[in-house]
Amino acid sequence: MPLSTSWRALRTGAAFVVFGACCLFVTLVAIPWLRLRESDPPERERRVQLTVKSVLGLFVGALKGFGLMRFRGEGLEALAQPGILVVANHPTLIDAPVLLRVMSPAVCVTKMANVANPFMGGVIAGAGYIPNQGGAAIVETAVNRLERGSSLLLFPEGTRSPEKRLGEFHRGAAHIALASQHDVLPALITCDPPTLMRGQKWYEVPDRAFEFSVRVGDPIAVEPYREALAAGESRGRVARRLNAELREFFEKGLGRGAEG
């Protein structure tokens, strides 16, 4: 590995040390303090979410400050609205941190491996994030979080995308939109050069700073799909159509077809 690449990998590792330290701070300091200060569980979760938003800003700041990442955003003001349903593609390991640090108090659906992670598990529980255990319970819990006023971030692929394309889109986001009656705000993420992809180690870094770009699209209205349900169309079929409209946004944004 060239010396310049080794130095970039070392700085990448330092940025993730910042991330781990931030998680430990939230788990060991912020959450216990908020338990003492706030007796109402939903309000306590909201305050933890705000704390997470702040510390994720430190992590993203470290990525930029270490010369690893350049950030470009379009329409980000829409993400700051309260109580919104955001759907994004998932090309990199850092998609959730980058989006959550610009959203209003928010939760996301996270894989079970993160729940068991000693650095992240306490944050996930304290902030009210939703473990991806599958089934209808996720929809019910997600609707509950939206009703409490939290925003919700979803990745329909469920895991990181294959390189430069989309993976299969699961219909959970569509079912949550139908059940909650929330319009869907799509956020297209691109990363050039590709890095922190599925199957790629954190130290397998590009030879230059990557540009992380987020473009927020127009909301996708859920009301026409709700009307189709009221007219007797099956929920499964309506969810498939809404899911197809979501996927079309991301395929057009990436400028190519996708598998799945």
C-alpha cells in the first residue's frame, strides 16, 4: 500500500475512533443524565435524538476536517422539517450518520447486528431506533415514532447497495407510508469515488477525498395510494405500486438500471 494511501487509511481510522467515542459519550454520559432530568420516555428519546444529531456532526466534521470527504447537498432544508418520512438509497457505511445529523430529531430502522454492538447498542436503545426484526411489528413501531413527532429514516434496500446500482427494494417503507399517511421524501445519495461499500473494509480507501452528495427530491404523495385502498385495491398491490414509484426516483437519479 502506497504511503499516501496508508496515511489516508490512518486518518479514516481516526475518524471512526471519533465516532466510537461519540457513541460512548451518549451511552455513558448523555443518556444517564437525561434519565435523571427527564421522566417522560418520549421526551427523553427526543432529547437523546438531538444529542445524537449533535455528535454525528462531530463525526462528519472529522471526515471533512481530516481531508477524507467533501459534502454537497441539494434541498437539505426539507430534511430539517419535523415529523417527516425520509427514504434513501444506501451506497456507503456512513449514509445514516450523514443524513441523521441534518434531520430534525429522528430515528431509523437498524440491523440487529448494530443493536448488539457495544458502541452502538446503548445509543440505539436510548434514541428509540427500531431494530429490524422483520414482520408487521416494524410498521407498527415506525408509525408510533412518527406519531410521537420524530422523523423517520428508512433504507428500503435493507443493506448497502451493490456497487453503482440499487439492490432489491423491500416494501416496508411503502407499508409504513400507507399506515402513517405520511408522504415520502426521497433522498438520493451518491459517493465518488465509491468507498465504504458493501463488502469493503474501512481501510480500503480511495486515493483522494470522496464527494458525498445528497439530493432531496420532491415529496411522493401517499394520498392517491390511500384512495386506491379505499376503492378496494389490495394493500399488497398498492404497496408494490408505491414501492415501484420510489425505486423509479432512485434509478433515474443514478442514471442507470438496477438489479432486483
